[in-house]
Amino acid sequence: MGKRTSKPIYVEIDIDSDMDTIWNRTQHPEEHVRWDLRFSEIHYLPREEGMLQSFLYRTRIGFGLNISGTGETSGSHMRDSGERTSTLKFGSEQAISLIRKGGGYWRYIPIDRGIRFMTLYDYDTRFGWFGRIIDRLLFRPLMGWGTAWSFDRLKLWIEEGIPPERSFRHTAVYVTAVAFLALLWLVQGIVPKLWFPEEGEIQLLRQALPLLQNAEMLLPLLAVLEIGIAASLLFARKHSAIYAVHIVLLLLLGAGSVWNAPRLILSPLNPMLLPLAMIGLTMIAYWTGKDIPSAARCKRNKS
């Protein structure tokens, strides 16, 4: 059996709602799978009175593969404080499952504005030392991030009325738009300015700055600037002004190209097409990024 050599996964978030709403959204399987990224299906099994609630779960991991397992859960309620706790044991007999077995809890603590919802869980791994390395370097960080992202997804659903399905779609659109934007900025910064400047970039720069000697010496600086612009997209959701800066720069780049070669505006290689497409991606990222979950809004270390 694999040994537990890493810290348990801990996630905490405050949700402005009543206890019953949060309890129902987290304890009913059909509601639980809507917001929790870690599970695709959960089915409760028939339970005899006085016994723990057993369940089956399944998680799609892509490429037609699924991880299935079983578990047991039970809940308790402290009447004096109003706090509730749900304990969990889970495991999988599938040979491809890195997790052999594990357990943890959910706690629901009333606070001044709503409920403090938290979880702590840990698990044993398969595949000996290799499984422990994969878990420590990749799987456990992903599980922690996925738990925190899901908790914030639940918070948005309860507080803002944003269905989990919509927040997932918006996240997918946002990530796609930002990835292509960053890729385009990187390509524009690296390929024509650093790798193949003689293929036309130097001539364009000389046309734009005819009075500047050795204008080509600016190419590395412009390359660093465009690479930095690509990196700035990592912080755009927190600082929405970055989107406006992107749009202004793209308009300037497109207008500058047309100014230097106005005939190209009638060409299939119209220099305004790429900036306009990138402006469209920028606006999509801005619109969809405003109401998507973020793992960063959760507390990840237990006090």
C-alpha cells in the first residue's frame, strides 16, 4: 500500500447563505455532481436503518476512460452551535486509479454572514514510489486546485445564481480565448523579431522610423514587450484595465501597418485583420472572465 507522505488537502470558503441551502447542494448526489469537478456521477445505494450511506462514484478522465469507486458517508449535527459535519470514506479497485483508498470530512460552520464550508481529505496511492512521486508533483496539486475551483463554483451558484454548467462553459471559453491571445502575442514577439527579422520586420521598422539610425536594434526590445504583453494576460482578470491596454496596442499596431503600406488594406494580407481578430478575442476574454470560478478565492492551508 502507498504511504501518505504529503499534507492532506484542505480547502475553505465562506458562502453567504443559509445552512439548509448549502447542505442540500452538497449532500444530494444530483446537486453535488453539478458543481464538483472531481465527480461525474454519484449514486447512493439502498441503506438499512442505522447503517452508513454507501455510494458509487465515477469520474471521467478523458479519452473514454473512467475511474469508478465506492464510498461511505455519514452526517452529524451539533445543535448548540448549529455546526454540521459530513464524514467520508472512498476507494477504488481499478488498477488505473492512482487513489487506492482515502477519507476526510466536510464541515459547515455558521458565521456572521453565512456558512464557512471546508473540507480536509487524504488518500493512499498505488504504484509504490512512482505513484507517490506522481501524486506529490502532479496529482495532489491538481486535486487541491480542482477542489478549490469547485468550491468557488458552488459559491457563485449559491450567491450569484450562476449555474455550474454556465460557469464551466465560460471558463472553457475564457481559457481558450486567453490561450490563443497569448500564443499570437508570443509568435509575433518571437518569430519575426528574434528568429527571422530579415524577412520583413526590419524593413517595416525602418519605414515606421525613417529618422532613426539602426532602427533594427529596437527589435529585441519590441520582442520583450510583446512577450510581456502575453504574460500580462495571467493577471488580466484581476486588473481589467489590461484588456483596454491590449485593445489600444492592437489598434496602434494595425493603424501603423496601414499607415506604412496603405495599399495592403485592399490585399488578402490586410494588416488590420489580425489585430481585429485579437481585439475580438480580448473582448471575449473580458466578458467571460468576470463570473468564472477561481481557486485563489479559497483558503488552502488549515490554521
